[in-house]
Amino acid sequence: MWSGSIPFFQDENVPQSVADWLTQRGHVMTRVVDLIPPGSPDTLVTQVAEANGLVILTYDRDFLQRQHSQAASMLVLDFKPPTRALNSLHTVIELIEAHYQWCRNQGRRYAAALTRTRYTVYL
């Protein structure tokens, strides 16, 4: 079992319950609103995440559409309502952690999406 932590950059649309659970698991959570003004454009969120080595944690699917042109790491959650993400996170968190660690070991960015039925990796 991996004993590291993922440095998440919590987007404004991520429920606090999700952030709290990941923090309790040992991951580091930095809120977007603690570093940049609320409502900042996604491009600024991406720039700040890249500059600080943070993994964007968001419900904003727009990040996926631009993920091939970005160097920022990201985990996009796609659930309605957003609070349903916790059940799936409980199921696949060890896979997410292993994938993140593999990306770091390979010198690659981490990019993935989690829905109710699948975990998608973007290379």
C-alpha cells in the first residue's frame, strides 16, 4: 500500500465532504479560493496548479476538453448530485493513488476522470 499523499487543488465546485474525506485519508488539500479569487477562469486555475505542483480536483468537465493542451495534473469527478462521488472514491481510491504514483515515477502528469461506473485514465 502506498503511503504518500496527493496534493489536491480543490476547485470551488467540489463538496467539502469529498475534500474532508480525502484529507482524512492523508492527502493534502489546497482550496482554489485560498490562492486566487473566486470565479477565476480555468486557465488561471491551471496555471496556479502547474506552478505549485497541485492536482486539480474538480467537477468541471471543461478541464477534460482541454487536458491534452495542458500540463496540469487533474482528477475530474462527474457525478450528479456531486455528493455521490464519495461512494466511488471509496471503491477506487487505491487505484487513483497507484496511478498518481506511477505518473510521478514516470515523470508524467496525472490526468483522470471518475464517474459512477468508470475510472478513465488520460495519457
